[in-house]
Amino acid sequence: MDLNFNPDLFRFLVFRLLFGVRCRVSGVRNTKWGAETYLFLNTETLVIVICYLEFPIIQRSNTPYCNGETQPMTNKQHVFENLLALDGKIAIITGAASGIGRATAKLLADAGTTVALIDINESDGKDVTAKINDAGGKAKFFHCNVISDIDCKSVIEEIHNEFGRIDILFNNAGVIHRKRIDELEEAEWDLVIDVSLKAIFLLSRYAIPIMVEGGGGSIINTGSCWGLKGGPQAAAYCAAKGGVVNVSRAMAIDHGRQGIRVNCVCPGDIDTPLLRGEAIELGIDAGVFMKAAAERPINRVGTPEDVAKAVLFLASDLSTWVTGSTIVVDGGGIA
């Protein structure tokens, strides 16, 4: 890459910075603005100088003007095209047929990722896959029962053979039963724990060696605010999501030196089929249930896209020194 450095502009910025420092030291005061303004001006200037040095204009040979000359990349373009871009990355998303998984698949595809969508709902999974491809993205659907060791091993091998690498694993699949401990059947308890927690173990154990082989990667696990605090009539779900939060920390410790970051995103009430299904299970009118779910500092229910943006942050180079962290996306619900 060729760097376009303007020495005249740089000298002006440095002069502006040093002049302000001299004014403050010598006690020179502008009667209109006051001495405080010098501090403000020079803090601003220092930021400009740093940004000018850190984010120089980059000449992009693949972005020509009409006359064939190279179009320079602006600082804003540098941030969004380099730090947020995921071109060439391969991402696996579980629970991708609906809700948060569906929204995240679309967003990561928009960012340049090739997305492998995993779900047991083949019809809806193939539907979102087609929509991504029709919009110019790259996606492929893979049927997999995430609580089956055989299925998880097979799908990871298939994705590796298809794309040659795995860079991002979003363990997002989850189910809920709104019941107390004394109301739960053993099979219901097992299903909630297995889909939310065991699936992370199964998929990660096969994906991590491939990530290491490729130089590292990012694993993002979907927890819940009820993994950070208790909730009513959701004993198995709270247990599972509490496990997700802490296993994410343990994985971050174990695999950081292998270049793998592991983080957890904890949504609040998000308008998904899963949330609306809770109203049915509890026997509450859907309108009343959703209105109650919106009672939080940011007075609305969350959207799948709200969570997808947090996942994009954790998957991108904006978070290269973020691991073992839990990001709460809940409109201030547990603040």
C-alpha cells in the first residue's frame, strides 16, 4: 500500500498544538474565549495529529476514478472497511433459521463473511440462506442437531472441507421451558441444558483445532441476562445460561494463547419466536406479555438486529483485545 503523507498539513497541526501549549504555559489569555478554550483546542488538535498518523490516507488500486487514477481511502472508510470488514472469513452460526441467528447471518454476510447456517429447521434455514445469496452474500445451509456428537463432528468436517477454514463460531441455538424445578420433567431439563450448553462443548471441541490451524478465530456464545441473574419459572434456562456465561470465561483462558477469543453476548427480551412462545407456555396474552417485556430504561423490546450488531463487534477486528467478556444487550433491563 502507498501512503499519501502531506507534510504541510502535518506541520500546521503540530504548530497549532505547540502554539496552544505555549499559550497556556506563558499565561496568554484570549479575553473572548478564556484560557480553558486553549486546553480544548489543543486536546482536539492532539487527537487530530494522532489520527493523522495512525490512519493515513491509503491508496486503493482497486477503486479507480473515472480517469483511471486511484481513489484515496478516507479515514472513515479505513475504519469501516478494514476494522469491520470480514471479507474472506468463514462463520458458523447455530440456530440460524430464525431470530437472533437469522439476523446475525444476514449482518455477517453483509460484512463480507461466508456464512454456514446450522439448524434443524431446514425449511426456514434454506429460506434465509437463499435470501442472503440473492442479496449478493455467500451462505450455505447445513442441517445439524447440535446436541448430537455425531452430527456436530460431521457438520464441522463438512464445513471445513467446503470452505477450508473456520474463523467465527457463533453458538446461538437455545430453547426454553418456563417452569419451576418441581414442574420440570427430566427430558425438559435435559433439552434446555443440552441445546444451550452441551452444544457449545460439542461444536467447539471440533472447531477449535481447525481455528488453531488457521491462526485463530472468534467464538461467541449466546447467554442471557438470566444467566447473570435469576428469573421466575425458568430454572433450567437460568442454569443453562449461567453455565454459558462461565464456560465462555473458561474457554477464553484456555485458548487465548492459541489466538482464539471467546466472549458471551447476553440478550434481554428480544422479539423472536422463542420469546413469543414463552407467552403461550405461560398462558399469558401475547400483547400483555410483550408490553411487560418492554418495561426497561430503553422502553421497547429488543430486536434480533440489536444482538447481531454486538456479535459483529465481537467477530471483527474492533475487538481484538476483548476476550472472556460478557456483553449485555438488554436496553438497560438489569441495570
